[in-house]
Amino acid sequence: MKAGGERAKLVRSLRQESRRLRLLVLVVGFFLVTLTFVVVSKPDALLFNLNGRLSVDQAPRSLLIRQRVDAQDAASRRSADALAAAAEDPKVVDDDAAGDEASANANDSAKGTSEEEEKRVLTSEPEQGKREEEETTASDSQLLGGGGEEEGSKGQEGHQEHEQHKVTLPTVSNYTIHDAAEDGDNGKQEDGKVDADQSNGGEGSRQPATENVEWNKPLCDFSNFRANVCEMRGNIRIHPNASSVMYMEPAGSKRDEQWKIKPYPRKGDEFCLSHITELTVKSSKVAPECTKYHDVPAVIFALTGYTGNLFHDFTDVLVPLFTTASEFNGEVQFLITDMAIWWTRKYAVVFEKLTKYPLIDFNKDDQVHCFKHAIVGLHAYMEFTIDPVKAPHNYSMVDFNRFMRRTYSLPRDAVTALGEIPKTKPRLLIISRQRTRMFLNLKEIVAMAEEIGYEVVVEEANVNSNVGHFAKVVNSVDVMMGVHGAGLTNCVFLPHNAILIQIVPWGGIDGICRIDFGNPAEQMGLRYKHYSIGVHESSLTEQYPLDHEIFKNPLSFHKHGFEFIRQTFMDKQNVRLDCNRFKPILLEALDQLNQ
């Protein structure tokens, strides 16, 4: 009986111990699971001390941490005094002084002293592994930029006197974990904002490492007879308020350049250029602080000039802009001086093809933009043409013609030989005019063309024409004809191997007409025909007697200059085509379409 009672008491004791053991196992197991979760999900958390303070050497390199460091030795006080002096003129920074200070900081860091920059940005680069301390210091110095200095210079200096080697613990608001792939292209802004590159011309939220290599060419090339162009690579600052573009000279550079340029390709035309903003392009060791950083090249050009005339829209802006900017495949920022908003809207489709970023109105912008590559002015050659020998990547008018067809989503790349599509007539577009150089017998011309087998379309091209609509009309025809004038510029929309017929007014202006449209048409891959009217086809016979010098020797009037030529032979002349004389031209075009 007694033995049985002791056995029962022992069993109960063993059960109690068993329960305690199971409870202990559960507690230990839970602790181990929790610890494992913390280690796996937040390994950096274990690196911090309980008081939340961490030395710079121990800080985790996988996070972006802003650190403010006070320097209390005499050298740092002198640096602070220098910064205070610069603060009196916040727009100007002496690059030589900044470079010298950065070098001094690197040397002092190697000796263990506390003289460092006011701010430091530590950022991870996992693919490169852990760097030595000197490399980290140098890299941090490079990452300091105008955008960060603007923050730190306002109301922070007094507070810094009470902090030394203090590290702000990472929170949602004070650090950003950068994706390596995205960082390699165009860095993300802090606090998870949308990538600024897609809306603000490749702007970064911090200063990128600037190239420290000397650009080994003159900043500008003024040798072209038609257009001056400046191009540079390195540390470039564009300050619209000062109408200046500054190339920051690397340390030790002895470059001393200053150029004045009006970025519109009408060199020598003083009347035209008098309406264009003049820019100063210069090398400098002193520059405004950057307020916006861009990872894409900049192209600066003007719009006012003669734009608004269809021919000048293309020869002065669109063709040169294509030549200059298409190599960047949309990764380029346009800064436009003397901008005409209505004009940029008219050709919005073209701009969308050439740049992925919003246009910057140079005259109204108050930022200081920093680029690594900038072009001021546009590459331009002869009228309405591209010189493939001199153009970047050997671009030609064939490329431009193809670009325009694709930009406006035009269906026909080339004309089809007659007969390939049964019962289809070749289409002839006649460009009509309503004020000058009009066809006085348009109905007669249409009837004659229809009689020999054309389907005739008559359209008028003017500044108010919808470009997209007119482009589709032009692309649908096989032959386009018109009197010399801006309307013939629409030949850029013709399919390859189409035919352009230019009617040349009386006045000995065949050379001008061939330069303006004949040569460009042939360079685009079009077939060109030139028809010079006779005296009896000109309305000038109603203003002058037939024995007047204007009919006997029209070239003698050219000595009075182009303005006289324009007023006399273009603005005051209309055309009455001799259909019997002109008919063979249309028949030749039919034969060519059959080939």
C-alpha cells in the first residue's frame, strides 16, 4: 500500500517535469525561430548597438545613410569659414578651391584626422565588393553636389555643433535602397518617387560622378558657312538666366575660351539673327551650383528665325535637328531658346520621336542644369539637305525621308510600278497657291492631266494646314507638282521613287529653285523634273512690255539682291501653263512610273 502510494507520487512528479521540459523546449524553439527570422530578413539590424549609434567604419554599406560630421580642428574651422564666405554668393563655387579641399580631405583621412566634408553619402556597390577607406572617402567627396548642399546650408550649421559622428538610423524617410540595375541607368529619387529620368530629362536626385577628363577639342566650331556649333563633354553647366553654357575646366587645365553664338542655322543673315537670343559658351573654373542633374546629353537651339514658313520649318530646324539629335535615340534633352509654343505643338509628333523628355523653354527656365555632354546649335549644310560625309553617322536625306514617313505613320514606302495593281491610275497631286505664283489656268491643267491618264488631286499647303493630314495625302500620290514655293517642302512625305515636278517662274532663278528643291528631292531618293516657264506663260507680261529688259536679260536684275528678286519674280508673278508645252513632262513621268 505504501509502495503503491510512492509509485503514484513518482509518476506525478515525472509528468510535471516532462511538462516543464516540453514548455522549455517550446520557448527555446520559439526564440530560435524568431532569431532565425530576424537574421534572414534584416541582417543589418544586428550591426547596430543598443543605443542606436554606430561609427562610420562599421556602418552597413547596403544602405544609403546621410551622416553629418563635425570637424573641430583648426583646418575644419578654416573650411567652414570658406563655406560661409561662399554662402554670401550662393550661386558661385570656385572649382579649384573645391578640388583642393577634396584632396586635402583625402590625405587627412589617411592620417586619421577628423577633417572631412560637411556631408557624406555612403552608398552600396555590391558588385565591386568592399573598398578601402581612402577609396570610400574619395567616392563620397564626388557624390556631394549642389542639390545636397542647398539642403545642408539652410539652418543646419548651428545644430551640427552639438553632433559629432552621429549616424541617423535608417527609416523610410531617410534612406533609399537602390536597385543595382536601375542605378546603372538613371537613379531613382528618394522616398520611392517615380524615376525622374522619364519626366525631367534624366535628372538625378544626387550629383553623378562628373567626368574629370579634359575635352581635347575647341569648344566651338565656327568653320561651317551656314551654322556655328559648339560641342563639349565633361562637367557642363547651363544657366538660362545668364544665357551661358559653361565647361568646367579640370584641375591643371589652361583652357581659356569664350564664344558668342546664336543657335539658329542662318549664319550671316543679320536680320534673321537679330531676333535670336545670343548665348555665351565658355570654359571656367567658377560656376553656379547645379540645381538639376541630367544623365542624357543636351541640345540647345532656337526657334524664332524664319520658322512659320513651311520651307524654313524644315531647312532651318527639322532637318538640322534630325541630323544633330537622332543618334541619341530619344535619350536627349532639348533646351529651346525663343520658343514658339504653337510651333512645338504643330510638330509635336516629330519631337516625340526625337526626345523622350519634355522640352525646356530656355528663356523662362531659372534652374542651373548640369550635363556631361552638350551641343549648342544644330548641324546644317546646304538648304534642305544633309551632307552624309560631314553628318554624324553619315545620315542622309534618304534617312530623313524615311524618318518622316515613320513619324507620321505613312503607309507607302515606295511607289509601285503601273500595271501591278489593275485598273489603278497614277495619282497626281497639284499644289495650288492662293496669293502669289498661282496657276491661272488650273482647271485646264487638271483636264489635260486626266486626259492622259492621271487621277488628279488638288491641295493647298499653308501654315495652317494640318501636317498629319497633308502628309497622308502626299504619301498617297505618285507624282507631285507645283510652282516654286514652300508647298513643295511636302515632298518629304512622298514614297521612295515618286516624282517631283517643280515649275520655275520667269526671272533666271533656275539655280535657286534647284538648290531649294531639286537637289534635296534627288538626295531623298525621288525622281526630279524641272520645268522653266516661258515669257508667254508669265503674268509679268501684263506689267511690262515684251521688249522690257526684264524679259531680255532677267539676270541683270539679280545685282539688286535677293529681296528685289523675291518681290519681282516671286511675289508679283503668277503662272499660266502652256498645256501643250508642259504635257510632255507629265508623259515622261508616266513612262518612268512604268519602269
